[in-house]
Amino acid sequence: MKVICFPHFYYLSEVSRLLEIGKALRSMGQEILFFSHGGPYENIVKDEGFAVAQVQPLMSHERAQEYFRFNRGEGEIDLKTSSFFTLEELEQYVPNEVQAFMNEKADAVLIGWNLPSYLSAPLAGIPIIVQQPGSFIAPFYEKKMGEFVPSFAKYPYTILLRLLPMNRIANRVVPRSQFWIYPFNEFARKNGLPEFKSTLDLIAGHLTVVMDAPEILGIRPEELENYVPSQPEYFHRPPKYRYGGPCFAKLPGEVPPEVKEHFDTKRTKLFCAMGVSGSPSVLHSLIGIIEELDLQAVVVTTTILKDLPQSRSERVLLLPHVPAHLVNPMADIAITHGGAGTVQTAIHSGTPLIGIPMHIEQGGNLAMVQRNGAGILLWKQELSHRNLSKALEKITQDHSYKENMMRLKKIQDSIDGARQAAQEIVAFLQEDHQEIPEASETQIA
């Protein structure tokens, strides 16, 4: 079987997950090719011996930053029509993806956040397989496990939200939400594809591989595999969920010498990494607060900040990238935005965390850790010297946070998530998929 891995190459954690799954699939005899619309992390895949074929149009750095801003809920947003892509952009991306899939005679495409493939895969007559955190699937919300995150709200309005049952509201609203899908349905109508009934329907794929540990997520494997929507009208086809398992970035290289020297201290050691989808303003605020605290910190900026700032404190070391899976274990506490990769890296490291999510999926990832007594969640609107200091002090003084995170580490480290995901994908590809139409010979509108 030939499987196209098609990550959004501006998301490091997503590239890392698809790379690990791709390696596992390759070891099982599958033919793997990576497609890309451009991005800074293509070399990570090439260095592992995979070919990366660029598909037009290529996304510029500036357009990617707009994409991230939308993901964080920043700027002017129309809850009905706003999306990651406009209809005009989909009309550029989708036909080229269809042609590329057909030219390669692909049997399936595996994605993360390369959203145009939800349209191009069915037009090419191949199944779309999605790797997804468990915090953004339908069963998670039906079990009332979602965590409200005020992405759009401004301080001080968030104070009022604390008085309302926002988690209960979020768990009811999210499964019914049609946020993001407007331009996708416009394209679907024009090209004879079924329309998506909800946001969770859009991101389900023909197979959705959930990249979490069942015991940590809180959904038993049999619950996931036998899931039937209580409200099927919100899906254009029944979703099919299977567990993969935890899978996070393991960048090449050793711990930088300056990090070893910096963390050679009796002070509390802090590791801060907000992936690539964290907010620049939040990261700037965090750095400013951390510089005033009596601790030793390493802060990773990735591509969030255009230029690496100069720290005002010798206790704070700023670096663009480090192998987080090696540096995080050296710290006493981690700060993360709640992306699946950074959360799973903290669990693997046994490092209790403070999470500052940008949106509801990240809030769900952090809520899993918080429910297990291994971390604390703060809204970005509540980030202040006082609130962060209180959270750091609580984790430092209460040893149960460390003990609980070590318990989660034992669970997570027992699972080869990439291998399990690959096995589920191969089993799915060996099934008879009569419900997937043959590639259309008609011209795309």
C-alpha cells in the first residue's frame, strides 16, 4: 500500500507524529511518501530518508502566522463564516492535491492539520486517515470531559465567565458546533461532495487514530471502538475511532552545553515550551514574569517569536529549539500551551506542568493532566505575576504533583503509540472500503 503522509509542515509536533507513524508504517512494508505545502520542518522528515514532494500552492511564513492567529482565536472572527481557509484558497489547494494523489496512485492519505485533504481525498477516491488528540473527538465531549477555554474573551470579562458553568456549556455546544466548516461546505456543494454536519464531523476522517493513552484520556478502548454518536445528525457518516497512542517530538542532537550549565543549580528549574502555536503576546508576558522570579529557566521560542529576544535576567536562558524530550526531564516544572506534543513530552519527562491553553483542544489536553493531579491550568487572560507565582509555589510545595506525573509517565511509556497507530492504519487499509467512491473523472468546479 502507498500511504501519503501530509502534515502541516509549520507544526513541529504534527510533523514529528506523522514522521514516527510513517517510520512504523515503513517498517511494516508500506510505501510512504510525504507531501508538503511548504514549511520550516521538511528537513526533519528528509533526514529520516523520506522523500518530500511539494504540492502547490506553498504556504508563506506570513500566511502561516495568520493561520496560527486564527487557531488561537485572535483578531476579528465571524463565528459562522471564518475558517482556516477561504473558499478561494481551497479552490487553489484542493485540485492540486487531487492531481498529486492520483499521479502517485496513492491508497490513502494520513494527515494532521492539512485541512484541504478532507476535500481532496474523497475527490481522488481514497480514504483520509486522521491522527488526532483525544481531546478533540466526539466521545470526549459526550463524556463531559471538555474544558472551556476563553479563546475570544478579553480580560476582565473572563472573571464573569468563572461564575458560569462554562465546562458544561462547552461540552454541549462543541459537538453541535459548525465553526470552520462554512468554506469547506461551499466547496463540497460546488463539487458534488457530501456536506459536513459539524466541526467534529469535518475532522473525523474515514479513520481517526487517537494519539493518547486510554488510561490518561479516560475513555476505555472498547468505548472508543464501539462509539455510536448519540446525535447522528451531526455526522455525514459514522465516525470510526481507534487508539494509536502517545507520540511526541524527539529532535536530534544532545542537550546543549549552555543548558547543562544553566541547569547546574540548586534553584527551582523551569522549562517553558509553547510549541509553534502558542501566542507571541503570551510568551512575551511569560518571559517578563519569569525574569522576575527566583528560579532558573530555559525558555524555547521555536517560530513563535520572529527574533530571539535578549533576556533581562541571567537566570533565564532563551533558545529557539532544543531536544525537549532530553531537556524537559532536567526541570522541576514545565510550562506549556497544552499542545498534545508538549503535554506528552512533560509526561514522558515526569515533570509536573502549568498549562496556558490557546483553545479548547489544548484545554482538554491539560485538563487530562489536571484531573490526574499532575498539573495546573491557567487561562491566558489570567496570566499574571501573582497567579503564576501561586501555581509554581503550589507545585513546588505539594509533592503529589510530581508523584502523579510519574504515575502518568509509567502508563504512557508502556505504549508505543506510533507502532499501534501504524497497525490500526494497516488493518483499516486491508478492509473493503466500498463506501469510498472511485476517483472522479469530472472537472473540479
